Amino acid sequence: MLNGAGLNPSEYTSSWPGGFHISQACLILPKPGAPGIYYLIHGTIDEQQTSLAHYLYLTTIDMSLDGGLGGVVSKNQVLISDTLNAGRITAVRHANGRDWWVFCHKVDTNMFHRLLVTPTGVNVEGTQSMGIIRPRDHGQVCFSPDGSKFAYYWGQFNQDLEIFDYDRCTGLFSNPVRSRSTMLTAWGAWLFHLIVATSMCHP
């Protein structure tokens, strides 16, 4: 893509030109009210010995450029600077049907960074601490199809899974429930989503 080189500046990025080995390391969302403009929210590993991320980045794409093939108009804008679990970036639509909530996790805490994508841009909305302390992990996160539940599986330490209620108006989690399943594995993406979707829809 036009001007698309140089995303995620780090030694790890340079070592994996064919693609990252990081679960949920990026997502693309349409900018509300701006057809053809997309936000790429992304991260990499900035500390290779511990596999941690230090930044959550924003890159803006305009699909009207380069004859409709699209082009990057700004890249690697730092949204959050912290000690983050690499990957585990996820989003859910706001209850207003227009905006988007975006989340990432601070490692070795129970803190989530919360962002809101609106017609004015991507805004950092603060943090929320909820549930148990989660270590550096190889797990995954997801929302239920209706956005009312959120699941975090961290792929280590007895295959722990935590499911929260979620309010799409306020962007806040509540009522964490912790469980363990021997059916989950660190990289079992399809199995994770199958089990979580089933447990969310049929408690």
C-alpha cells in the first residue's frame, strides 16, 4: 500500500518481515462518518526478552488514494505508552451504533486501557481494573456477538478463562467470573471462540 512501509518500528518487526507471531496484534476500524477512511490500531513486541509491547499505535488509511488502492496518510501515532501484553487488541461497537470501544491490557495487572473511536478521532478514555491479575500470556480475548460479554483467556497457568459482563454505553466491565478448562490451549483460536461463544449464549 502507498506509504505503508515502516509500521511498528522495533527490532522484532525487522526480524519477522513475513508477518508477526502475535495473536490479535492489530485491528482495522472504519472512521465513523468518514467513508473510505480507516484506522489501523496496532502494536508489536518492543522488548524481545520478555515479549512485551510498550506502545499501542494508530495508523490512518485513506482508500481514495492511489486510484482506489488506498494509502497511509499518517502512521505509528502513539496512542498508549505502557508495559502491555503484546496483542490482545480488541474492539466492540458502542451502543450508539456508530462509535467503537477498543481495549488492550497492561501486563501483570488487571488493568485494561480503554479507547473510543468517534468521528473526531481515537480518544483515550482511561483505564479500568477488573478481575484477577493477568500475567504475560499467549492467550486471546473476544466479545460475544451482541457485545454484552467479554472473555479473556491467557493460555497459561491452568488454562484460566475469565468472562465479564460488558456495558456498551459506558465501556465498563463488571461481574467477572473465572473458570478453568482443559479444552483450551494457548494457540487454539477456533476452540477458544467456539467454547466462549457457546458459554456466553447458553450460560
